[in-house]
Amino acid sequence: MARELRRLLIEPGRLPSQGRQLELQQAERHYLGRVLRLRSGDRFAVVDGAGRLWTAVLAEVAAELEQAMDQPLEQQPMPDPRLTLAVAMPRRDGEVMARMACELGIDALLPLQAERSSTGERLRPERLGAILREAAEQCERLWLPELLSPQPAKALLGAVPAGVGLLATTRAAGLPLLDQVLAAAAMEASGRCRQGITLAIGAEGGWSPEEEALATAAGWKPVSLGPSILRVSTAAVAGTAALVRWRLGLTCPSCSWPSP
């Protein structure tokens, strides 16, 4: 079965428009031959990061798809509703955080530059994209998370969120837990759910008062991830797990909120 085969993610634009021969780049041949130790004639799976999977047979410099392009072996619809993690990327643990968020099932990752973001060298977009690709291959996802262009936190939080915007924050009394907000869902109508959910995670020092004021004025809903003060990477992983767990619990694909 395809799930027992090692996977290689190929962008849709590189898949053959005619025939079944797939040209492989040098890095891909190295990965298949040296890392996975596949030989000519061995089978592996090809995924396009857009919900489709084919099986293929490895040759010297190319691969031969075993199914026609318009007849993939597996095909999945885009996850719905779309879940976005907007996070002030930490100077440390950023790679592990991105990998875990992908494995758990986040649909989009938006790096933020917050007022209290730590200074120093950060993950380059190219490296972050490679991490998401590797994680998607490893965890057998058919949909590659979208890596959005970095932006200032104030620009995101100062705008009315598309769909439902949730602001993870700390030290404020009486905040509802993220799980409670998702379960009760009293603050939004199902129509906004269909536009997606964005969870914003601040820097190690938390959001600045101005960032929180902008978010509140724009309609972001403050939520708590628990009584402990979490590191950015921990908060991002915990929040992603809660979002994906909630989505898996939906009883129908129409994005209606679950009953309290």
C-alpha cells in the first residue's frame, strides 16, 4: 500500500503535463538513493502537497509514475475550516515548533515580528519552507502547509480577522480557555468559521499593550492556553493541537460549530 512507501513531495508545476515520466533534481536523487537507500526499480510515493498521491518506480535519473496524472492513487479535499498559526518566531526552537505544527495538521504558518520579539538570527524563509516539506513527507500529509510572508504583528492584529481570530495571551484574569472557546463557540456564527480560524501567539515577553489593544479593537478574541506561562514553541504546539483536535471533532463537513 502507498502508506508503506517512503514519500517525495514534488510541486504541482513540476509534475509531468504529458506522460508519466517525472524528472528528478539532483537533491531528490540524493535523498532517494543515499538517504532512503532506494535503488533503480524500487517503488516510492509522490505527493504534490495539494491533496494528491501517486506511486512511482525509480530509474537512474527519473521516475515513472504508476498512475496517470488525472487518476491519482489517493486524493483528499483541502482541510476545512482552514487553520492558521500566526506566531512570533522564537530565536530558538523555531525548527522544532514548525515541524510539530505541520505534523499536527496546521494549514498555514504566518511568522510575525512582534514588539517584544527577540533579536538575533532567525530562520530564513527558505529553511522554514524546507522544514515544512520534510515534515509533510515524514508524517504522510497530502496537503503541504502554506508558508505565508512574514509581517509585523501590529499589521495582522490591527485588521479585522478573516474568519475567526483568536489571540493567545497570558496574565489576564478570567480569560476562557482555548478549548472552551472552540467547544462552546458562542462568540461567532458558523459563517465566520467557514472563513477559517487564525490563532496568534506572541513573543517570549508576551504581547505589548498596544498590540493587545489593536487586537481587541479589531475583533480578535483573547484566549488562554492554561495557567502556566509557556514558551512560544510550547504555546504554538499546544494551540495547534487544540485547533486540530476541535476540527477532527466536527460531525459534518459544513463547518458548523459543535454543540456546547
